[in-house]
Amino acid sequence: MKIKLNIRSIKLILGRRNKDYNWISERTGLSISHIYKLMQHRVNPSPDCRARIQHCFNNEAWDRLFIIEEE
């Protein structure tokens, strides 16, 4: 099982808030390059990374931010 970012939903939330990937990077403490890798599904978010992202989005519903993929 893989957990990935729900890119479509995150882009929609960012657009509504007039924010960008740099905003996520600043709020989570993750590097901008790591954010880009997450958004391109080149890496999967660790449990700590998922918690930081969820906190960044004011505890938005987990299933709006992430997708579970069966292998």
C-alpha cells in the first residue's frame, strides 16, 4: 500500500487560498525540492511529512490531502 498526495485537491486548496508550493514549504519546514517531488509522485510522504502537511492545511480532512493506492 502506498500513500500519495492528492495533487488535484491540494492544487484546488492552494488556488482558493492564493498560495503556492513555497507556502507549503515554509509552513511545513520541508524543502521546496521535496515538495515538488511529492507533488510529482516521485516520493511518497512519510508519516511525519503527512502530519506536517495536514497541519499546514489547518487539519483539512486526511482523505482530501492523501490517496491510498493498493500495490
